[in-house]
Amino acid sequence: MKVIEEQKFEMPTEIQEKAIPVAIQGHDIIASSATGSGKTLAFGAKIIAHAEPGRGIQALVMTPTRELAEQVAQNMKLFSKYKQQNILTVYGGVAMNPQFHGLRTATIVVGTPGRILDHISRKTIDLKHVRFLVLDEADRMFDMGFIHDVEQIIRQCPTDRQTLLFSATISSEVVHVARNYMKEPARISVETYVDPSKLAQVYYEVPDNMKFSLLVHLLKNEKGGLAMVFCNTQKTTDFVSNNLRKSGFEALAIHGAFSQAKRTSTMEKFHAQKFDVLVCTDVASRGLDIKGVTHVYNYDIPKESNQYIHRIGRTARAGEMGKAINILSDRDHDNFSRVLRDNDVKVKKELLPQVEKVFIQWREEERGSSRGRFGGGFRGPSRSGPRKFGQSGPRQESGRHGGPKRFGQRSQRSASPAFEKSPNAYY
């Protein structure tokens, strides 16, 4: 209670109000709720209060991603400030040795299924004292193919444990786990989707070869805080982030090909608002609570409505306003049709604004050259520093011919057409 008062939490969220009393009574729980609804405290309150340091691993929390594991662990450390619980994260992409050492004294372990299973196979983790098992973002874990890993890990835990399963959706795999590994679980449901009164959802239809120019236009003209731009592939993520930086924005990328150290560093910087546009794949779309995200852009439309919901759930959190903007080209229509089959997805079409064409640049390793798509050199950002998201007004940069040049204006020396004039442009 002291930590809660220090954090100035006045009222519990709906999931906390419903789940904490049931968990304290010792029941297994299946809970479906929106991301950003306070799930960590909903399952962490019972664990923090009852785990006993010095008696082995008392609680095991499984998450689908490394980033979510870190976030859950940090929140549990915060709420156990006066309980001195030894909380350890275990996930891949980092050295095993520190985890070997930490597992000897850990009371609460938060990790991804793959690395937990690695420790089980190496006999470096002992789960025979586990009293509390949590599956956080269970549907995402199963979507990622972890169902068999999760089942193997569950079978290593005592059968008299308490199991708490949290999931944005109740999939067939979730039902399977509940039937086979849970004891008469209490079913708790709160609002699955974001509050439509807090989140505006819009889409623009644009030619394939104008997608990036529209994104730049919107980032320049939409007023807000932090922005997340979602892409479907690592290649597109790199492309968009590189060219946003060259267009003067403070933008960084995150996807599964990056080392864990780089991913962690990037997320820490984004949390600290050291840059304001994060370009990412779905690795960052689940569970992460990043304060200050006012805009979510779907540069690529996800294949399923669940992915869409999880992406736009990065904004309009904790009662704040947010906006989700979808940029549709011909190649996105099939995916968008699937998303719209969900009756809870309400998206309004916006008229395409007048967009200034932006000259893009391929990375040298992608095209064998660092020049623009049709040979015109890209004019980098001005010496005045990178553009902040939502910064409006003209931006000057020095051209080779002496005079100032407005952002987005092609150099007189560049006789070749801009990338957006190519019928084969897919960015």
C-alpha cells in the first residue's frame, strides 16, 4: 500500500478491482483485458505479498517478448520495494552466466518460454517450489508458436500451484491450456478494446509510391507527443527509419534482428523521450506501456484484427487521448478487409491532403548505392538539428548552389524524378 500511495495511484483499474480479490482467495484466473489496463499489479499483488524469499523460485511469469519481460520485472520490482523480493529476468540474446548466478537466489522469475526451457534442459532452474504461475499475453505467446514450450514448462511446476492467465483474446490454445493445466479457473473479463471515446481511428488511401511522402506529411502536421510507426517486415522498418532520419526526424527502429542490448537501449531512450518516432515491427506492439504515445501509424496494415488491436493499444492508454492512422495502398486492401471484419474496429476514411513529394534514399547494401532511387542524390537534414514530431513550419537547409532550400524540395542538380514517380515503388 505504501508504494501505491507513493506512486499516487488513486483508484484501481477495472482488471485490478476484479482480479486481485479473486487471486487473493487462491483461485486460478483467466482474464481478458486491454493492454495498458494494469495487469501487472493485478497478478503481481498476490505474488509480492506471499512469495517468501530464501525458499527457492516461488513465482514464474512467462511473457512472449524480452521487452515485455523487462517491463513486467521492473514494475514488480517497483511494487515490491518494501518486500525485498529477488526478481530476475531470463530471456535470450544475452549471456547465460549472469542468469545462472541469479537463478540460485531468485524468488520471482520473469522470462520468455525459449530461455526458460533452455535453463530447464541445462538443469540450471529449479521449479519445484513454484507456487504461482503467470502466463502474460498468453495469446501472443501461442501465436508465436510457443504453445509446446509453455506446456513443457508448466509440466515442470508443481500441480498445486495457482495459475493466472492473462490474454487480450481467448483463443483455442488458451482454452486448451485452461482445460488441461488449470483448476476451475475464474473467468474475468473487462473491456477488450480501447475506449473509442479516447481513440480516433482513421485511414488514408494513397498510391503505393506515395506512402512515405504521406507519412512524412502527417508526422510534420499532426500535433502530439511520441509516435510509433508499425511495419510488417524488418526491411521496411529499416527503410522507413533510415529515411525519416534523413528527412530530419528523430527516429529509431526496433525489430527482432537487433541484438538484445540494442533493443533494450532503444526502448529505454524512447521511454525517456530522447527521440520521438519509434519505427517497429510487431515485436513492440504487445504489452509495452510507453507513456506519452499519442499517435500510432500503420505504415503497413497487419494481417489480422488482433494484431491491429494490439498495435493501436500503444496509445489512448490510462484515460489519455490517442490517434491511430492507417496508410493504405493497393497492397494493403486485403489485410485491411480482414481487420474490418471485426465489428469492434471502427475506422473513418480521411481525404488525402496535398502532399509534398519526398525524395527517398536506399541504403547502400540494399541497392548497391547510396544515391536516390533514380540517381538523384538525397539532400540531408539541415545543420539546425533533427525535426521533432509534430514540428511545423518551413525548414531550411543549405544546397550546393548556395541558397536555402525548403524541406522536401528537390535539388536543382537532381534531374532524375523522385522515387514517388516510380510505378514499382513499394515503400
